[in-house]
Amino acid sequence: MKFLLASALCLTAFATQAIACQCVGPQRPCEAYGDASAVFVGTVTFITSTKVKEYGSEFTKRLVRLHVDRAIKNVDTADVEVTTGWGDADCGFPFRLGGQYMVYAHGEKGKLSTSICTRTGVFANASSDLEYIEGLSKAAPGGTISGQVILRRADYEYPNPLPPVKDAKILLKGPGKQLEQKTDAEGMYSISGLSPGKYKVTVELPDGLSIYNPEIELELFDRGCREVYFAAEPDTRITGKVLDAQAMPAADVLMELVPTHRQEKAFPDYVRTDKEGRFVMKLVKPGRYYLGVRIAGSAGSTYVPYPQTYYPGVKDRSQATVLTINEGQQIRLDELVLPPRFVERTLNGAVVDADGKPVANAVVWLKERQYNDSDMPYRRDTDSEGRFSYPVYEGVKYELSAYVESGGQHVKKSGTFEIVITSNPEPVKLVLKQVQ
């Protein structure tokens, strides 16, 4: 089943070669036909290798030449070449010399490609594709958007079916019209006779349910279709308010909800307070958690201008309140009062080589070490005089390091420099040495 998707996708991760392929789908013919740049029936006459640039790198792929037995969409030559991967991890389609295929290709003319994530397949198995294509000339104008709303629960066990959500409102906004429909007892909906164009499909759920992404944007083709599935969850949430040491609302503070220990279905959650100091954490997974500021080190926590604080306003984890969250529970917390803000300072420095000459365009990393958290380090590049600067907080411990790279390799680097920021921090000098 497809969740929160308007079309099938091929997701591929690359290092020097592709290492993973995951297809979400498959599409129906009425979806795939509109998405494809070219559609045809062809017989493979030649297979070789070729170099293709993708994602900023060069990869070796298969180049497949097919004689066109039947041109269906955007094909006007007797032979067509398409590229694909070699199979397994790179989503490559397993063409065979002499084989006849229904091909759904993507890309520009002369640079077409396909994969196992499309409807490309052996022609003998393409009866449903041909039925749709041959019926296009007689089909009524307009397209269809349909799908289902299901409920995903914490205790779900594959492969049991997910229960449907009845009476969820589906709102459709597109070219010159707005429509709505409620899901039936099976959680299904279908809206037909739609003009081609771009649409927003939004779901409004019954009380007690919530969803990460309630809106999907898509493009609908004439006589085509789109399927949009929404996966709702019980509306498990935590709400609260954060005040500063002067009892004023603390805005834009990154709040962290962290499991007390590694749990299979409990995950960290992060949210920033609004201008009134309020926060809402939605769709929290059942489990036992700590709540606070700088207690885990999510991205961005380095520049939270408050000391580490656990709910209900303590600095030691041993004194923190453990929040036990059950599915569907909605917890409203007491106000959390933070200690005084850090004082912001500026840490200046320079990167020099072994003989003291400034090094321009060196990379300088800064990592906070006050709480030994997992926030990623921050990067700066030195200017033409080898200088750099960072905003920092008084009383907090940091470490810095620098390097110069060439061809993707570190050719010079410094040692690690540690510093606790004072009211007037002295400039830092990082000395680069040749990497042996």
C-alpha cells in the first residue's frame, strides 16, 4: 500500500555506487501513462554499458536499444535507446536480448531511462496496460483522484491489514473548483470528472486522530488517475509552556523529548516554542521520556541560549520527571521555567600553517562539549587572512579543529583545541600540519 503518495517513486542511495533501492508502488496504468515521457512496445536488439552523470557523480549503467514494435506515446523513431541500472541495488530493469517489453520511459528525448520502479515489464504481461491505452480514445474527458485513509497504531503487526478510517473529510482544491467527500466504511474515497491540472488533496480527520502530513500536491492528467493514501494515528500529544527566568514567555526554544532508554517504538521528538512560549508535540509514540532543553543534542541545540534543563526545571537527570505516554493520551504540562540565559560572546581565531602564515579557505569546525551531546559540529571557512569567528556562550566548553583538503582528502589538519568561553575570550590560533 502507498502512504501519503500520489505516484510511485524509486528511491536510490549512492556512495561510489548505488547501495539501496526502494520502490513505492506500483502505479496503475492510468497513473503511469501520464507520468511517462514516452511509452512504447519494443524488442531488445542491443545491450551495452554507458557512463551517466547523476547526483553529481558518474555511474556505469546499461544502455539498451529496442526496435519499436508499437509507438504509443511520444515515440517517432524506429529504434529507441534507454538507460537503466544493472539490477539489484540500483533499481535496474532486467532487459534481455530479444525480449519484448512494454516500456514506460522518463527523461528528455534521446536521454530516456527506466527502472523496476516504473510499469516497464514483459509485454506478455501488459494486458491491463493495453486495456487502458486502447480505451483512451473512448474514455470520457477528465481524471480521477481516489485513495484510502487508514489508521496506523503502535501495536500494529505486519501483515495484518490496517483498519480504515470512516468519515474522514477529503478536500480537493484544483483548477477552478473545490470539492469534498467523506470516506466510506472502508476508508475509501473517489472523485471523478476532474479537469487536468495541479491539485491539493487535504484530509481532515475525526476527533482523536492526527497525521504528519495532511496535504498532498499532485498533477492530474486528462483521462488519468491519481491515488493518495493517508495514514492517520491516534492523536497522542504533549502541550506545555516555557518561561524564562523573568517569567516571560521563552520563544523559539528547541524542546527535546527523549526516550529514557532505547525503545523499539519510542522515538525522540523536537519542537520549537512559539512567540508565547507554547509548544505542542503531536503523534508521540507510547513510551517513557525525559523532556527538556539540551538534553540530547538534536540539530540546532548548540545555539539554544539556555543551560541544560530537564522538566520540571532541574539540571540533574536524576531529579527529572519521567513522562509515561500511552497511545491516544493528551498531556498538558505545568509551565517550565528555565534558568538565566547564557551570555553571548564572539570567539575569533585564525588558521596558520607551520611557519605561521595565514591559511585562506581552511575549514574550521566548532563542537560544543559542555554537555557531551550529539549535535553536529558547525562549519566556517577562513577568509583571505585565515580568520574565522563563531558566536558562542560564556561558560560553555567548545572544541575546534581545522583542515585543508584537496581532491576530497585532508592534506593538512590541526590538532583539537578545547576552550571554555570567558567574558572576553582570547583569539584562538589553529596550526595546520601536513598529514602523513
